[in-house]
Amino acid sequence: MITIIPAIDIIDGKCVRLKKGDFNTKKEYDQNPLDVAKRFQYNGIKRLHLVDLDGARARKIINWKVLEQIASKTDLIIDFGGGVQTDEDLKIAFDSGAKMITAGSIAVKNPEVTQRWLKQYGSNKIILGADVKNRKIAIHGWEDESEHDLFLFLEEYIEQGVSQTICTDVDKDGMLQGPAFQLYRDIKMKFPDLQVIASGGISNIDDVFRLNDDGIDAVIIGKALYEGRIQLSDLKGFLC
């Protein structure tokens, strides 16, 4: 059964969503992310994907107080991303209550550090962030496109012990036009033991059922929840 992971993206301490990672498309949904997180928990959600968009841009953690507040006042299992670039950032994230962090840009720009984190903390605490444009890895809040081929990137990190990845097709993110089904099927076919967390483009509950039928391990849902395209009650069958 696919795992449901709602997303909370933070700018200036508030809950927002972007389109394709473009900060100029920012739409604010709630001034209090804790209220959103509590609503998720009340409806049976156990996981949360929390993204510090200010941190992704600044290349250091900015909104750690939001993480600390949600972690201390809910029972949600939080994976945190955005701005985790140094050992100090990692310490701040874990000290603030994150159970897992997503290594995105750092995994591209400084693989030695990421590999050390994997050895030190284990693959259950370090998730590989694989954000893609045209199947190339995108970095730094998706503002830059690297030359790294997605499948080679995944293969290299699986060899280093990675067991789970959050893969976002940037062109799908926030567009409510459906996720990159073929991309996730291709990843799962090539790396069947890799836990694939699909992210970006979820538009309705049928998308979730299709990903589940494709054997995808988890799905991050953001804008579809905030826009009312998916109700939390629609997800009850996936929550156990």
C-alpha cells in the first residue's frame, strides 16, 4: 500500500505553494503551518514532508523554528529538506525534530559529504532528493539544472547505500496536471529495491490510485490538498 505524505512548503514561516519551483508564483495558503500539520495528524496522517524554501534559496536552513514547533507539538514523522548543506545544517534539522532529511543539492555538489552522512546516520535517515528537469538533476531550489543524468545519479547513490529517494519532476510540480507516471515506472523497473517517493503534479485521488497500482512506495501530495482537489477523507483507505 502506498504511503501518503502531505507536504508543507515554508516561505517566511508561512505555508505556501509554488509552480515549477518558481518563487514568483508563490501562493500563500496558511499563516500557521502548525495548524496545517495538526489537521493532517487529526485525519490519520503519520508522515510529513516539510520543505524550507527560504533555506533552499539561501543554501542554509532558515525556517528551523517551524520544524521545531511542528515536531514538538505533533506526532508526525517529519522528513525535512531545503538548505541542508553542511554538518551544522544537518545537526540543526535533527536537533529540531526531523526524523529524516532530504539530501538534494548537496548530493550533487558535494557527494563526499552526502556519502559520509549515509555511513554515519544510515539510509533510513538520509533520503536522496532527485529533482529532475528533462531527466536531468535540478538543484538549488530548482533554479539550476545540472548535467547529471537521473538514472546514473540514482545508480551511483544506491551503490553508496541509498535505499529511498524523493523524485520530483519539476515541470509537473504545482501544475495539478498529473504526475510523471512513466518516469516513476521506469525508475521502479530499473531499481526495484529502491523506495520511490513520487512528488509533483498530483491532481486528484485517481493519480494516487494509479501510483499505488504501479507499485510506487509513497507519494507526496501538496497543492491538490490545499486547493481541495483531494480531501483528507479521500485518503482514508491508504492510512493504516
